[in-house]
Amino acid sequence: MTGVTGEPDDIAEHSEHTEHDERDRVTAFWRALGLPGMVDVHTHFMPKNVLDKVWAYFDALGPMTGRPWPITYRHEEERRVATLRGFGVRRFTSMLYPHKPAMAAWLNAWSADFAARTPECLHTATFFPEPEAAKYTEEAVEAGARVFKAHLQVGAYDPTDPLLDPVWGLLADAGIPVVTHCGSGPMPGAHTGPEPMRRVLARHPRLPLIVAHMGLPEYTEFLDLADDYEHVHLDTTMVFTRYTEQDTPFPRAALPRLRDQGERILLGTDFPNIPYPFIHALEALADLGLGEAWLRGVCHDNAVRLFGL
């Protein structure tokens, strides 16, 4: 299994022929591992007006960072769902997040409806530090939420805010994973980095935390967090790809730690908001040389065990 040869600027456009070829390559990838498909814990579905603003943000990243970020799968919702199904992604998420108060409950209502009409979607919810957070989080759990998303960079909030303490406690008690963008990439925030979440875990050590993007660029520090707390996992979203390796390469000296923590590493892709084809993320994982058993765990088995699928 080798990586794709095109650079991001060459692969932003996807024709129907290209997508058909990619579907075959993705399917061949997981079949070669003896898997029934894959589980992707970090995919984005959200209301159209919100997603349009997210895409506009990525469109503007070029002038902000000096590097373009083309959205490879800039399609209507129905086509995006069909694409994941065609890839053989058996279960995925609808990661969504508020950037201000009085937004999370509305997003949760939308996400509950999306999960109800999309059987493959793990019912996803979110929260924000506000007086109502504990109430609507409990309501989301009672409605069947299987995973939550917290985005400390976009939300610009401190995860140790007292308004969130009952939220973390509820999710820890319920054993519901929280995918959390807490690393300082691509741009640091006031509350990113490992220490804020370390303080949360000190109070709620049973919280099933999934560190998005493996905590880039603080890769080793978040691996330390996983060493210290048995319920911490890390997702592979965008890590190891050429796009990310250019500026924030994963330290090769830490690869043995990835093998040692193999049961805590979960496949995440950031679909559809990625500047390269889906297959490249998979082949980048294979190129690490950590073995087929490790890949089977990352792409399927670990998430099946964590979510009881």
C-alpha cells in the first residue's frame, strides 16, 4: 500500500470518473485488511448555513496561512452521505460545534434529526459553556447521543469553566466519548494545548476523551495524556498526510508509541473538509509501517469496541 502521487493542488477537483476510481481503491484498502468496512469518528455534517460558513472559513485560510485549503468533497449533503457509504464507511459522525452561546441546543436538534434519517451516523451532539449546558447535554444523552464534539479553538472557551463541570461529569458517568479539538493546530487558541484538558481529566478521569488530530502539533504531549489516563484516545484526522506533514510532521521517534497505544488510535478524516482525496489519508496510515493488525484496529476494531457497535 503506497501513498497517492499527486500534490493537493493537483487533486482538488474530483470528476465522477475519479470518484469511482477512488471508491474502488478505498474498498480494496479495507478488504485487503479483512475488514467489513471502516468506522470514521471524525466526519462533519451540519446545517447548510453553518457548513457554508465553515467552507468560507477554509476558503479564506489561503490568505491567512499562505497555503490554500481546497474542499475536496464540496457537495450537497445527500451526495456526501452517498460518498461515505460508497467508501464502505459503516459508521460515521456529524461533528458540529458552536462558536457562541445559544447555539448548541439548536445544533443538537438538527444533529438528532440527521442521525434519525441517516442510519450509519452515530448520533452526535455538542455543548458550550453557558448556564443551559448541563440541561441540554442531559437531554441529548436521553435522546440517544453516542458521541459529543468540543472545539476549544473555534469556541475559544476554557474547558475547565465551572459551567462545563457538570457536562464533563455527566459524559464521564455515561461513558460517552467526546471528540475534542484541543491541540494548538492549525492556529493556537487561548485554551488549546494539553494542560487545560489535563485539568479536566484530573477531575473526571473516566471521561472517554478522543483527542482530535492527535493533538497536533503537541503530538507527544497528548500521547503522554493517553499514557496517564486509560480512557483517552486519539484520532488520526489529517495527521501523516502530505498536507499536514509539510508544516507539522509527526515525530518519527514517537511511532513506537503509536504501536504501543494501538487500541487507543481511531480513524478520523475530517471528511468532507479535506484538501486531498479520502484515500490519501488511509494510505498515509499504511505507509507508517505499523502493520496490518494495527491498521485493522485503527480503521475499524477500536471504534467498534469503544462505541459498542
